[in-house]
Amino acid sequence: MDETTDRLHRFRAEAASRGVPSQDVEEWVRVALPTVYMAQGGDGPLVAQVGGDPVMPHSAPEPCLPFVASVDLAVLPAGAGRYLSLPSDGHLLLFAEPDLDDFQGLVPDAVMYVPAGTPTTRRPAADSRRKPYPPRQLHTLWHQLCS
């Protein structure tokens, strides 16, 4: 991260010397920072499972929405959640309503955090009318600042 910080300082200094407004500089920095994406066919470690049946804690109640994805927080790089306060390990389980006509506003169990080491089991949806999303695996795909 020190190398990236150094490049950012040099970039900001060069932009300032050329009269580029600081607001424009910060927008360029925002879009050019090293980033990790989740993608099918990514070349990094497995970071998310999309679709299929969720792996949930034994004692968790049945969610009211269909399972969408599980994100392995331990695979995300440090600082990936700089806009969100994310734990450094465990999984986030995401649930959503695919039919917006049925959407009823805020849903208290749309996101479930499962701490690392929690006993879990694969749980098919109790509502047999809802088929799970097709299962897919997403791996990390990196984007880095150029030197």
C-alpha cells in the first residue's frame, strides 16, 4: 500500500502543478484506485457464491427473501470496505426479492453476517414456489494503478 500511496501523492502533486482542480483530481483517484472485482472467470481466489442454496447457521430463522449470494469477507483485500464497515472474516449472505412488484420496502433480514467458525448447513428454501438462482462462482479479478 505504501507504493500506491506514494503514486497517489506524486499524481496529486503533478496535477496541482498543472492547475487541475482538486475536485477533478479526487474523482480520477476514486476511479483509478486498486480495486478488486468479483467475476466469473476471475484469476484470483473464490470470493462469492451466487445462487444455489445458502449455507446458513443452524439456528438462523428462514429468511423471508430468496438467497442471492454469499461473499467470503476473508478473501476481500484489507480496506475493500472503506465505504462500509465490514468484518475481516466470515460470510455475508445476501437475500433479495426478484419481483419488484412484490417488494414491500425495508427488509430486516436482507443481509446476514455469519462469523467465521459458526456451525452451518446448506438450507434449501422452505418456499417451494421459489427456485434458487442458478449457482455460479465468482473469483477475484484485480485492477491496479499503472506505474
